[in-house]
Amino acid sequence: MLLEAKGVSKAFGSFFAVRNADLTVAEGEIIGLIGPNGAGKSTFFNCLAGDAAPTSGTVSFDGVDLTRASPDTHARAGIGRTFQVPATFEDMTVLENVVVGAYLRHPHRNDARSKALEILELTGLARFAHQRARGLGTPGRKRLEIARVLALQPRLMLLDEALAGLTPGEVQRAVELLRKIHDMGVTLVIVEHIMEVIMTLAQRVIVFNQGHVIAQGKPEDVVKDEGVIQAYLGRNHGKRRGAR
Amino acid sequence: MKIGLPLLALALIGYPFVLNDPFYRDIGVAVLLAAISASAWNVVGGYAGQVSVGHGMFFGVGAYVPLLVFQHGAWPPVVGVPIAMVLSVLLAAAIGYPTFRLRGHYFSMATIAIAELIRIYVGTVDYLGAAIGLQGPAVGRGWWDLTFRGELPYYYIFLGVLAVVLYATFEMQRSRFGSYLRSIRANERAAASLGVPVRQTKLRALMLSAAFTSVAGSLYSIKTGFIDPESGFGLLVSVQMLITAALGGAGTLFGPLIGALILVPLQAATNTWFGGGGSGLTYILYGGIIVLLARFEPGGLYEFWHHFSTRWRARHAA
């Protein structure tokens, strides 16, 4: 197993945002993480990326325990993550943003720079290289986040709503980019609200509700699951369907 | 910029001969010292965005040690310069190690508190000259005492040090270290997720900055031949570095120098126009600059110029 999370819980005071969640990801998989707002996806995600230490449970990557390791240790181990709200370095140029990531594997300036340029080419951001990140719109900044993470040459990419707020056309292009990244051998875990993206990309879907994993399996099976439908649409919807 | 740099260098080298009056030379030396201090502050306060309001402590250590080795060991003050650098770096490590565990303003607050504590403490220790201060050699025993009658030798020593500090900053800016500092300033959480060892990087920046600031302090006390707690560790010393860098553009290579070129002559002017009665004006001036920067252009004159020139180019390209 590439990533293995066992019994992960995260409590804020007496409130459990994530309760006893398990996740195993094999090399080369694309996993979708879905659930209604406030289901605990992002918190779980932060536990996987080292941004928040779980209250209990363990997270290991490629057999190495990373439960309490810092975010930069996660990056060095080969886990890259994007942020729900783009966290690009606004006053730095697009190229400089990517160079920061590239320095992880290429400590020398010229190597880091050429790696970054290569990635800008791949992600279609090359023509914005010398613009400040501030000047990019939301789609551009989301793309820049992906580019920056790609510069880490990660084995696993955690994408937190990387496609939210994009137009259908932009989503299409972003999906193509994610396919390309997957073809390069990067394993993907995607948190996403856009079901179209999950249905076309994910090989396996994990559904969160109120901090629990309530279902997992192939996307086409999961969307038919009664529990999942209830979680998204409420109990009444399930009843009405049953009555019909 | 390609013509700008040689022009600036030429202007700085030629200045004492163009305006060869001692008064103007003195202002020139003061500009250079302010530029060195602010450039030193800039490494951690500008590039890394960790605003220190207590850099006077490193300046003070740098200023005290050379006169201490003279007073108690009769050594040339210069001997104290490397000793002071080592002490400043150790002090930086002692402050940065605990405070950089925390995010936010804890670092800024800790720097003010510690600088003030040191200032008050030094004022009570007789060995350190207490409240009266320390004196350097009144008459140089040789060139190595660096006690010159005119301003000119100091001017060129300071200019040389400024050149070294700026060159080091330039190299830092282009390196991985510099790139990491800017990413921390922009977004700490994102930087960490990209493998930047945030705490360690901040700590290294503070230690480097402390070493440079210490040199600035040494230059000051060697030239003046006198130091007391207020002019070494005083809050105004710290604030002046911050304001100078912020005015020109914190986190830019030439920002602190530009700030010094504007601020120091302005202070000299207010002092001459208003005489001793206008000494409080310095505070009003600093306060006013803070208000203007915060309201209109937190990036300083560098950012102002950047916006202005991009807008101008956009208008004239169309």
C-alpha cells in the first residue's frame, strides 16, 4: 500500500470532525473523496497531508509512519497537496511559484528553474511564466497550485477541490491535465464536489458523512447506495423514493 | 536597471568629491550606515516577512563589543567586530528558536521585549559603562584603531561594507534560501506543503540578519568613538531600520538603500531647520511615514514604482 490511514480521528474540543476513518490507496490509483459540506473531508485531508495531527489513529506512507510528521516531511516523503482556497504566492511570478516546489528535488538554481519551466510547459502556464500569480484568475491559480505540487515530483497528489469554481470548459481541461499527471505515474486522491469529475476520473470513491466513512466502492455503485443518497439529499428523499 | 546600477555606484563613489563640505560628507556617512542597517534588517524583516522591532539588540551588541575590548583589554576596537558577530548570531538563535515555533506576531512582540530588557540591563552594569556608556580611543594609536580625523575614510569603509551586504543579499535572493524566504512571507502553510522547512529557514534568516546588523553597530561605535544604551539598544534604533526598509521597499534588494537616501537627508533637514527644538520631529516623521505606507502602499516606494511603471507602459503600448 502506498498510503494507509487507520482509525484516524480528529477532534476539536469535544467535536469529532473525523471519527475512525480508514483509507488505503494503492500505487497508481485515483481515489475520489466525496461527501456533503462539513462532512470532514478537508479535515481528514489535512491529517493525511501533515497539516493537522490526528487525535488518534495512524497515517503511513510507503510503510513509513507519518502520523505526527510536519508538512515539509510529507512533501519530502513524496506527498503533494493543493489547497481548497488557492494558496499561491501572490507577489511572486508564476515561474517563481513553481521554482519553490522544484527546489525540493533540485537544490541548484538552474536545475530547479529548468524543471519548473518544463512543468509550466506541461500544465499550459508557460506563457504566464513572468506574470505575478496575483494576475491569474481562479482557474489559473488552481492550475498553478497543481503545477507547484507537480514540481515536487510527488508519488501521491492530494487535490482539495482543485476544480471547484471552474467553468465546464475549464473543468474539461483540468480533467485532461489530471489524466496526464496520472499517466506519469502519480497516484491521485481527489476531494471534489463536481460529480462529473469523480465519475469520469475516480476508480474508487470514499463517501464521508458527519466524520464517518459511510460507503466506498466503484463510483457507479456508490451513487446508487441508499446511505449515500440519504446523506446528500436527506432522509425524506430516501423515504419518498421507497414509497414510490 | 542595467544602466541604473553603475550610475548609482558612480554617484555613491563620487558623492564626497561633488559635495566635499564636511556637513554633507557626514550626511553621506549617515545615509550609508542607515542603508547597511536597514539592508541587514531586510533579510529577515523584508524577505522572510518576520518583522523584528528589536533589531537594536544586534546593533547594540555590535556597537558595545568593540569599545569593550578597547576599554578592558586595550585592543583595537576592530578585534571586537567578529566577536560581536558571533554573540549576535547566538542571541538570534536564542530568540528565534522558541518564538518561531509560533505563528503570527509573537516574534515581533518578543523582539521588542528582549531589546528593551537588554537596554535596561546594560544601563545598570558598570562593566558595560552603565548609563554613561563607553568610549573608544580618543586618538588613534595607529591606523588599525580606525580613528580618522575626517569623514572620508569612514565613508569608503561604510560604502565597501554596504556593497558586501547588498551583494550577499543579491546572491541570497537568487538561491534556494531566498526563494524559500519569500515563499514563507507569502504563505507559510503553502510553503511548508512544498517542502520548505519553515522554522529552520526563518532561524537562519534571523541569524544572518543579526550578523549584518552587528557589523552596522560596530561601524557606528568605531566611527563615533562612543556608545550608550540608548544609541545602541534604543527602540528608535530598531524602528529606524524598519521604517527605512519599509519606505524604500521591504523584501527588495535596493529598497533599504532608497529608503536611507530619502529618510536621512530629510532628518538632517528637519534638524537644521528646526534646531534642537525640533528633535521630537523625528518621531512625527516616522509616525507619518508609517501611516502613509499602511494607507497607500504597504510595499513601499519600490511597489509604487512597479505599479506606476506597469500602468504607464500599458497605457503607452496601446
